[in-house]
Amino acid sequence: MTCVSRSLSYNYVMLITKASGEKVEFDRKIYEASLQRVGLTVEEARQIGNEIYQDLHSEISTEKILEKTQKVLKRKNQSIAIKYGLKKAIMRLGPAGYYFEKYMSAVLSAYGYKTKYNQFIYGRCVQHEVDIIAERDREKFMIECKYHTNPGRKSDLKVALYTYARFLDLKDKHNFKEPVLMTNTLCTTEAIRYAKCMGMKIIGWHYPARGESLEHYIESKKLYPVSILGSVNNQINKKFRDGNLFLALDLLKYTPKRLAKKFHLKEHQAVRLIKEAQILQS
Amino acid sequence: MTCVSRSLSYNYVMLITKASGEKVEFDRKIYEASLQRVGLTVEEARQIGNEIYQDLHSEISTEKILEKTQKVLKRKNQSIAIKYGLKKAIMRLGPAGYYFEKYMSAVLSAYGYKTKYNQFIYGRCVQHEVDIIAERDREKFMIECKYHTNPGRKSDLKVALYTYARFLDLKDKHNFKEPVLMTNTLCTTEAIRYAKCMGMKIIGWHYPARGESLEHYIESKKLYPVSILGSVNNQINKKFRDGNLFLALDLLKYTPKRLAKKFHLKEHQAVRLIKEAQILQS
């Protein structure tokens, strides 16, 4: 290969900067798949892929690509534009991991699990704080939640190890079938390998691939967090959190008047929030 | 009990502020025991106890008490005054836990263990980074080091759990007899209870009580870190760290000239350092 052709082929690689700071090649396939997941057809996803790709520049952040994509989507379909902000909306649940646990409990309840969160229970050796206990069809699961407010942080091997050791100490006394690690970010390769080897389930961002990832659980029943709605500013977000309302879906149970009263909102805010929740469910 | 006597008895309680921020009663017994441990007689410890106690004021920090004590000790016995700074000297090994591992390896070597630090080895499921592997009399130990630069941080249950899970994954392949958790601070009650229940050894600050705590291992063979010496400023500390010299004891292997040359010190610095190391061993 000559110097000229090497430099030419180099120009065809578009490097982007992930939240972790890692620089990777922009993968059109993964990008377009994420658009299909929120409801675009293959053709629509390809069109937006083209549009965005022409607008990229070297080492652009994934955060910036998300923003650009949401802008383009907003012009085409408001519901899909909102859904595309899921990862960021989950980050807005924080800062305390406690809210992620409550949100995940609400998600699991929608799948028919009976859940309890933040339970202090005794194992063979010591007392543990278990984030969620989920029960369905007489099977009981010990769920450890690992919540990161920094999208670049991965749940690592240590998290997988202590989750498993906790399960070992608890399982006989409480008849747990399986340990589950739920996280809003990625997991390291070692954490995934260990979990597979030990028969521990991981439900994380983009993991596992086929229909069991965190976003799949949320998206397939439209269990979006309320923080995904455009009108939910920090103040309103806090009001919902304090009032234990975590699912956007739950806004539809209220009339604007009742919503405004219960969460101390202005009525025009309540009207807009309910309207956005309706768009999201459409 | 009348109000008067209640208020009187209240005046006899001297609250001090621990590094963790916790406020506890000043315990003369524990305080005097720490003085005996570095070499004072019961009577001498009691005398200094009296002197310091009169000088205390409400909610004084343990840091401040340490300073006051070192001042008093310096007047009486320089060697003992230096030794009294052990906990702080270990904190100065940092910031990376890596240096604590190297120092602990040096300490274990002095007890006849063959040690390797920072080893990447495969278990049944995954590869692990093991801080220290220590071997003696055909028995092999997996040692996890937990180093805190904040003296108030305790090693908690999660640390004990992942250490044990790591041991489980490694033990058969590498014939480890026991997992050991070594830490430069305290452990939480739950971490200690779990370790006892699982047959895992913890060696930490002030734990276990009888002759097997971290400070005991160090003090009974005078294996003080070089950072304990008064002349070791941050710059010199870094030079020794970079040159893998961790024990004050090891300074005695050098002539001032050779020490100065090897670590790029001025000769008068080298002379003073060696002198301080001699005082410490006396």
C-alpha cells in the first residue's frame, strides 16, 4: 500500500468520542439500529443516518450526536424524538441510586413481578441491603442495582463479584433462584464473562443483545421514566421523585387538575405534561 | 438522679472527633495502650495520658491529639515520637494503592513469605488482578489490599464480599489456602462478621486485636515505611517510591554517599535520613 492510498483510507474512518473518553469508529449499523429500536423503519433510519453522517466531524462526542439526532427527529416525529433520549433520562433519575431502584421496581411490576426495594435481610453470615427482591410464578430473584450518573462508567468485575457473594450468603435462607445485576450503563467484558460463567444474569445498557437489555424492558412496554419528557425540568423532576411517580405512563392516570394539585404544579404545566405523556405512548 | 448530678457527670465526658467525622468519647485506655505499643511503660503512658487529657477541649480531632502527643513524645524520646506517626506515614505512601501493595509485600517478605505483587492470573471463570500472592511453608495466600488515603474510610462489606468471590474463582486453580484482606484503615462490623463466618482473614488497623493487626506486623519487626521519617518530604518520598525503597530499615544498607547517588539526594540529606533510620531502629 502506498502512502497516498493509506492516507486516503484513513480519511474514511470517522472517529467519535464516547462518554468514557474512548475514541472509536462511528458505526453506522449500530447507530441506525438504535433509531429502528425507537420506532423508525429501516429506510427512515438509513435516511437519518445519511443526514447525520454528512454533518459529523472528527472526534465529535456521542452526546453531541444524540443532540443532533433529536433535532432531526423532532422535525419528523415528536414521539420518536422523545424516546431517543432514554439513556439521558435515566441519568436524570439520580443523583442517588435509590431512585433508579424505585424506577426499576416500577418497570418490573409492569412485567408482573411483585417487588420490594431497599430490603435489609439476613443471610447465613451477615445482614445485607438488597436493592430489589422480585417475585413471580413462585420464583424469587435478588437484584443488585448499579447506577452510574456518569454515562462513561462501566459496571466492573468487582460489582459482579460482590453481587454473587451476596447471593451465596442469602440464597438458602431466602430461597433466591438467581442473582441479577441491573445497571444503567455498560458492563466490562470481565464482568460479563464472570456472570455468564456463574449463572448470574446481567441486565444493562445494550446488554444482553437479544430482547433482554435494559432499554428493551423499558421500550417494549413504553415504561419510560417521567424524566424523559421535555417539560420535566429539574424542579418538576424532583417533585415527581419525592412523590414516587417514576413512569411517564402514570401521568395518564390523572386529570390536569388532580396532577397539578398532587404535585404542586401550575395547571398549564400539568396540561403540557399529560400531553407529552400521551405523545410518548402513541 | 438530680439535674445537678446529671450535668456534673456530663462534664466528665470528653468528646473527640474521629477522622470519619464521628464524635466519640475519648478513651484513655485505648490512648494509653497506643503509647505502650510504641514502647512506653505503663507508668510513662499514664503520665502522658494525664498531660494530654488536661490539654484536650471538646470535640478536638484525633489528628490534633496525634500532633500534641508527638510534641510531648519528642521531648522524651525521639524514636518513640517517630513511631507514633505510623498511621499517617502509611497514608503518605499513596495516593495509588499500588505503593501500599509494594510496602505490604516488603513487610511480608520480612516474615519469610515469598511474595509477588500485582499478578494477573486466571480463575475458573475470569482473569483477576491479585494484589499480593504470598507463599510460606508450602501454603499460598491470596491477598487483596484495600488502601484508603482518607483515614476515616472503613473497608466495608462489599470489599469483603468481592474478595471472597475472587478467592472462590481462583482457589482450585492456584491452590490458595485462604483469602486475606489487608487494609490500612478500620473495617466495618459487617465486613468483620462476614470474614469470620467465611474463614477469611482480615489484617487491618487495630484489627484483629491480639498481635495480628497491621500495626503489630509492622511494629514488632520495626518494618516502618520510609515515609515515617521526619526528613522525608514529598519530593524525597517520591524518589524512594519510584526507586522501590519502602522500608526505613533499608536505608541502613547504604552509606550516605551511595544513598545520595542512587536516589539523587544531597549528601547532607542522606546523612540525616540514615541517622533518623538508626534512631527508629534503636
